[in-house]
Amino acid sequence: MAERSGLYCEVRPGGSTAVVLLHGQPGTSEDWQWVTPLLDERYTLILPDRPGYGRSGEAATGFAGNAAALVDLLDRLEVGKVLVVGYSWAGGAALALAADHPERVSGLVLVSSVGPDEPTTWADRLLAQPLIGEAAAALTIGGPGWLLRRPRVQSLATRRLRGRPMDAVTALVRLSRDGTRMWRSFAVEQRALIGELPGLARGLGAIGVPTAVVHGRADHVVPPGVAEHLAGSIPGATLELVARVGHLLPHDRPEEVAAAIEAVAARAGRA
């Protein structure tokens, strides 16, 4: 465990290649629990709670702010280059890191990632509005989490649910422990999604490290076309569209995510 900056971080020592796993929005480093067993002992895994979430002390921020916080963490950990894996919203943070601090990135894996050409919905724009967005996030995210923390509801869920539905309940309960902080962080990141995402387009063509884009064909949160645009805009990037799976790739297809990380690590090693 490490908390050597404002970011809480778990470090799992392994091989010489350091891999940073950035969770989505909302989330914590525990969201990688299905992927890490497939990588343990062969890579050094760095699992931060991003700004505004989990056990990290820093306030939520945008893509550039997440990249800067990660650089600060790497400096404190005395880690140089890392292979960066960004899931969902954090794919934007990974792209910002590659654009602003290319000397720190040995490879990129973008999992169900947002992208500059992503069409924003009315719900995205609503959640990005000051006050209104925070209220909406509190109702849609904070409310179910509060309900699921009730002992009787948890007892019922434990008796009746298994597999993915129970995992979803567990994740919501874990996130709701942050109280108002979690949904406020979500609202901050929604504003960054609207305000900062288009600007990431300028840096895609300059990314010079091995990159893999992995996306579910049935993803209704971030359309597969976003992944196709990312792979087509980043020189040498590979694209894998996984059949019969939606947005939750680290949970539903951890083997596909681990394989993409291994492929990028191999390409980075040869480079």
C-alpha cells in the first residue's frame, strides 16, 4: 500500500514493466480486481484511487489534472516510464498523460475509453451543469447507494443475487461510503468530459508509443465508433472489438483486457 502523495495507491511488485491501472467514473482501484490476478508477478502493478474517489485525498479534477496527479505519484514512487491502462472516463486521463508527459509513457491500453469524437447526450450535458448536475448525480448515483447500504437490503441481496448482479450491488455500496464526495466528484468529471474531451483530438496523431484499443461491440455507454476513431487516429494502434459484451470489460472480459496489456508490453519491450 502507498499514500505518498494525495493519491492513495496500491503497489503490487512484480516484473520490470510498471503498469498503471486507472479506474473509471465513478470507481476505485478495486474495480480492477478481476484483471490483476491475470497480471500479478509478471508486472509491477500500480493501482491508484483517482482524484476525488476512494481513499485518495485530492479533489476531483479533469483529464489534465488527473495526468498531473499521476506524474506526481510516479515521481514520489520513483517510477519512470509506465504502461498506462485507462478505463472509460480515465481513457481521457491516459490520453492527456501521453500528450502532456510523453516521456513517462511506454505504452497505452484504452479500455471502453471515451474519445474526442464521442457524441454527448442530453444526459451528459445535464450532469455537466453546476448545481443541476450535482443534484442529478446525487439522485441517480448517491440515492441507490444509500438504499443498498441498508442492512435489510444487503441481506436480501446476499440471499438472492449471484455473479454480476451481486458484483454491481457490492460496487455501489463501496462507492456510496464516500457520501456526497463521490457524486460531487462525478459531477466535476462530467464538466471535464464536456469541456476537455474535444481538445484531446490534437494530441492523438503525436502518440508514438504502442497502443491498443479494446472495446465491447455492445457498448451503449461509449459507442464502438469512438474506439474505431481512436484506433484510426493514433499511429500504429491496434483495435479489438469484443463481441457480445458492453461497457464493463474489466468485469465481463478481464482476459481480453489482460491480453491487450500483455501485447502492448511486448511491443514496448521490443521498441
